[in-house]
Amino acid sequence: MKQKNACVSIQNVSKSFGTHSVLRDIHLDIYEGEIFGLLGPSGAGKTTLVKELAGLDTPTEGTNFLFGQKMPNLSLIERIGYMAQSDALYTELSAKENLRFFSELYGLKGKKQAERMEEVAKVVQLSNHLAKVVSNYSGGMKRRLSLAIALLHEPELLILDEPTVGIDPVLRKNIWHAFQELKEQGKTLIVTTHVMDEADKCDRLGLLRDGKLIAVGTPDELKKQTGTKTIEEAFLYFGGER
Amino acid sequence: MMRVTAMVKRILKQLIRDKRTIGLLIFAPILVLTMLYFVFTGDDYIPRIGLVDAPEPFVEQMDDSKAAITIFKEEGEAEEKVAAQELDAYIAFVDNQPELVLEGSDPTVTGATMEWVQEAFQPGQQENMPQLKVETVFGSDDMGQFDYFGPVLLGFFVFFFVFLIAGVSFLRERTTGTLERLLATPLRKWEIVVGYVIGFGIFTMIQSTIIASYAVYVLGMVMEGAFFHVLLVILLLSFTALSLGILLSTFAHNELQMMQFIPIIVVPQIFFSGLFNLETVAEWLSWISYITPLYYAADALRDIMVRGYGFAEIYMNLIILLGFTLFFIMMNILVLRKFRTM
Ligand SMILES: Nc1ncnc2c1ncn2[C@@H]1O[C@H](COP(=O)(O)OP(=O)(O)OP(=O)(O)O)[C@@H](O)[C@H]1O
Ligand SMILES: [Mg+2]
């Protein structure tokens, strides 16, 4: 077994908006070089948690550590690639202009910039549609462009909030293949999802429900623990217990 | 610096794509200025005046080139015409004592009538009064209202449109989630605000050069000072409008709510920026003019365009405008902390 270094360490994290408690005392370590899936029903607090990891929000209690340093921290941001749940694109601009703009924000220029733009477009299979204005993109195409933007600066940690929503099964398979490749390059990926067959492809899963982390483990461990055959059943099992 | 440049390039690109907004920003002020030009510089009003029982010598010596005169036999007839708004006034001579009856519902008409009447009843040529020689310190005695209001309106258009467009752009950035996306990149908060200021600053320069040139060279608005100084004032004013627009957009949830700031923030500035004489504003209200950016810009614009002043006389106003801008920018950066605390 390889030595496990925590890339992300969530310690005692709670979050509430006013009196509404959204995250409750979460403890979680995510290791370097793994694909970690965050699973949970709508409103469970997945987005809230990953936003804190991306530095866009702060916990009410507890601390998030990334690469051993306390978040939020501006110097860590360059090492993170974030893809929000809703597409945040400049729809008046073409896909290429979007890619160029974001790559410049990360200080990419010249040949390197052109290379990266080409590479990420290939990963999400948008190479032939780069000249199109984004407002003419389909939902799935926008999703893929958002993903491409998150990959632009070759971050060590990718935080992807439902990256494959609205993407057809064939493309989804290709994208997961790309995730595996990134993982092999030593990157860490945090992916939130509702889709159970995607959950099976993660190295480890965290089940989130009503702001509580109710189970953490590899897909097989979770299935064994609950004596079920699918992640879906395991999820229902954990959910029903509470 | 590269990140600010990227922001500026993107903002300009977005603006250029939006042809309609560009059209609005440039042609709307041109259209309104043109209309005002025709309203303010139209021919003088010719009052329609009736005379009842006027003595012969009076009728002979009066100047009927500046009024449309009708002679009546009966006062009742003239009265009817006035009531029917076919006459603006009539003068009845009762025992050689003239009596003026005015229709009186339109101040402009009443004013023009009164002016004519006063002239007609002036103690004519019989006296050897020396003619009063008229000289003006600034402007000229044929400087019309258009020239007086023009500089203020120029400032107002820049303020209004930049405020609105920048505010709405930033609001969209927030509602579409791109602001949050930007804050997940290494972009600093001040770089976002500065990017907006420079991007819109460049655009405003182009916009106001076109509008000011049109006003001065096509409509013939007075321009005693340097054109360059006018652009300088407008640039600083646009920075103020922009930083205020962005700041207030944070308190709006949608475009309609952004519009709601217009009657609260933009319109009152017209009243306090010198379109109306501030001496007559109630004292307890007049302090407002000192907190309206448009007041300082309009004052400087008038100094340059009407009075021909140079940099030495306007720099204080420029500093104040800059102060407003810096204050709003600081507030913006503070407000952005809501989205990212680092
Ligand atoms: N800014 C906010 N103010 C108040 N409540 C919020 C805010 N953001 C999120 N919440 C609440 O937090 C809870 C969790 O939201 P979150 O977006 O994290 O869910 P999620 O697990 O990502 O759901 P989904 O799968 O639908 O995306 C919800 O009940 C939501 O209403
Ligand atoms: Mg979510």
C-alpha cells in the first residue's frame, strides 16, 4: 500500500446559515491521488462543503486544511481547480474567449496557453466547437466547458460539483476516463454526484445526509458493511438507519 | 497586472458584442441633446394680444413686429377670445387708463407677453436716456439656456449611463455566478474592481469624446476652455459613477432593482448639480449638493466650457471626484469580502 498523505483535512467543520444548520461536525481526510466521491441527497450540504474547500465560504466552526494549510488562503487557490454546480460562463463570448480569459487569470500565456487550451478542449471533446458563442451551447456543452476551465491550469486538487450532470453516457464515460488519467498523474479529485454508477468509480466515498457525514469508505467496504450489493442500496441503508 | 489586463479585455469584448447597449450609450445622449437644442434655441414666442379702445397715438407707435395684435371694439369680445385661448392677453383702455388682462396658464407665454407689454409702455423716445451698454464677464449675452445647461447635461448623461450599465454588468456577474467563479481564481478583489474601472473608463472616453464633440462642433455648445479638460472631468466622473454603480448593484437582486436606484440616486443629482439655481434651494436641503458627485463635475464642466477656466481652477473638483471614487472602491472591496474573505 502506498503511503497516504492527507491532501484535504476537514476538522470539526460545522456551518449554519442563520439558525439553519447545514453542516454538522464533519471530520474527513481526503488523500493525495484519490478520487473522492461526495454522495448525498439534494440539500444534504455537498455544495456548501466543497465551496468551503474552494475558499468561497468559511465554516461557522472548525477548520478546513488544504495541503496542510488553513483555508481560506489565497496562495492555495492556484493549486485548486473548481467547477461550480451551476455553469459560470460568459455567454456573450465564445468558448475560446472564455478559455483564454480564465487561462490569463492563472497567468498562462503564449505557447503554453495555446497548448493547455487545446488539451482541455480535447478532454471534454469541444475542440470543434470552440469558435461558437457560449449562449448557443447546449446544456451539456456548457457543463463540459466549465470542466475544461477547471482543468486549464493543471491544478493538484480538483473540486468538481456535479461535473457530469446533463452529459450523455458516452461522453460521461470519456470524462471519467479523463478523471482516471488525472488521478494517475497524481492529482486529487473531489467529485460530488447523485449518480450511483459514478459513485462506484470513486476510490472512496463519503455519504452526506442532512449535513452529517454518515459513512466513509471504499465502495466495496460500504457494500460489505451493509450487506448490500449496490451503492444505491447501501446509501438507502445508511439513510434509513437514522 | 496580467490579470487586470485580462479583465479589461474581457469587459471591452463583452461591451462590443452588445451592439444595442453601445447604440444606447452613444445615440441616446446625442438624440436628447439634439432635442434640447431645438427646444432651447427655438424662435422667441410671439404673444397674441388684443387691444380694446386703444388711443390712436399708442397704436401708431407700438412695435407690432413682436406681437400679433388684434383690435376689438368691445371688451366682451376680447374676453371671450382669451377664455377660448385664442388670445394670450388684451389691453383695455378705460378712460385712457390701460388695463392688462392675461390668460396666464403658461408661464412662458405670460413672460413673453409681459415683456412685450413693458416695452410698449416704456416712456418712449422723448427722453434722452443714454442707452445701457451690456457686457458680460463670462459667456456672452446671446449665450442661450442650451449653453448653460449643456455642460451639466453632458455630465449627467455620462453619469447616468455608466452608472446603469456598469451596475447591471456587475449585477449579472453576481447572478450568473461568474463573480464567484472569478473569486475561485487567483484574481484579487481589487483587481476585479480596477479591471472594471479601466474597462469602462476606456469605453467612457470613447463615448464622451463622441458626445462632447457632437455637442460642441455640431450643436455649437459654448466651448471656451480646452476640450481635453472636459474629457478629464468626464473620465473622473465616469469612475465615480462606475464605482457607485458596482457598489449599489450588490444591494440589488435583479436588473429591475438596479433601475430602482435611478430615482433615488441619479435623479436627485440633477436638481443639486446646478441645472437649477442652487441659491434658491431651501437652506436645510442645500448641503445635499456637496455630497453629489455630479455637482462637482457639472461645476468643473461649466468652468471649462462657459468660463474658459483651466486646470488651476478645476483641480479641486477633480480631487473631490477622485476621493468619491476611492471611497466607493474601498467599499466595493469590503463588500466583496462577503463572497471571499481572503
Ligand atoms: N447562502 C445560503 N443561505 C441560506 N441557506 C443556504 C445557503 N446556501 C445553501 N443553503 C442551504 O443549505 C442546504 C444545503 O445546500 P447545498 O447546496 O449544500 O446542498 P447540495 O447537497 O449541494 O444539494 P444539491 O444536490 O441539490 O446540489 C440547503 O438546505 C440550502 O437551502
Ligand atoms: Mg449542490
